[in-house]
Amino acid sequence: MSDMTIETVNYDLSMRDPETGRVLTGNVYRVSGINRDLSIGELVMAICLNRAVELESQIVDKMNVMANTTLLLEAMTQIQEAFVNEADGMDPLANPITVSYPDKDGNLQTATISDATSINNFLRAAGIDESQEIKIGSNGTTSATDIISGLSSIIDSKNSVNQADMIELQSLTNKRDQSYDLITNVLKSLFTTLSGNVNNL
């Protein structure tokens, strides 16, 4: 129901207004994907449900993005720790490490890390902007301190993005809950109305 279309249908109630003499009519609503006409209350519920479903999809997408960011942060932290523990303070690592990470399309990949060049290849595959790549010295190597510092900058940037995504996720969740709350309120109202009609019979 993501592309919901609504059509108003006007029915002749075969009754006349005693004051004006006009034929009374009533409206119902036809909604794409629903095989019967809806009252105004049911229409409101259908719209709210459609909105809630769209929000659910956005929530799932946002959670997947955040999960991938977390995996990428874990991989970068693992690389940092490897260079912190390197005795000579230079690349390449005496013992290369293998990290798992999501690429820019969200597919899980592995990379073997030994020096600044392999780190930059990993960063590019992960979708990190080239401006954030580790600077390689004229001798083709980079100090462990520069690698650790460069990765810290990227980690800080990704943490900021993750915090913004968390705020957006909370907002989406609140909007979804409001849609379900409105559906509940409309249901209560319809039930009260129907109960009143039954009692008046």
C-alpha cells in the first residue's frame, strides 16, 4: 500500500432532506489494495497503517545502515590496535591481520591489512571519502602514529554519523508509534459509535 490511491464514492441514500427536499447522499472511500468500500474511520486507519508500514521500512533501512557502520568501526579499531601493538612503529605490520567489513553496497567483505596502502584500499572499498585516506610518505611507508591518528579521525567522523542516525531512528520510531496510536484511537471511537447504535435499537 505504499502508493495508496483513494477514490471518493458518492451513494444515493434514497432519502430527502425534509427542509430542502434535496436527495441525501453518503460518501464511502475506495482504497487501492482493499477490496471493499471504507467508511471515514476505516479510511483514517488505512492511511495510518500505510504510513506505519512505510516508517517500518525506513526504520529497518536505518538499522541496517547503523549495523554496517558499527561493523566498519570495529574493523578500523582492530587495525588501530594492530599498529599500536607493532614494536617498530612503522608499516608494514610484521603480522598482517584480516578484518571483516561491509563494503559501500553493504556486502560483507574481508581485507588483509599490513600497511597504509592496504588500509586505503580497505577504506575505498568501504566507501570512505578519498580525502580521509591515510597519507603515505615519500618513502612509500607511513609511521604507525600517523596511521593511528588518521584512523582516529575517520572513527570520530563515523561515530558522529552514527549518533545522527540514532536520533533519526528515534524520530522514525516515534512517528511509527504515533500512527499506531491513532489507529487504536480510531478503533475505540468506532467501537463506541457502534455500541451506541446497537443500544439505540
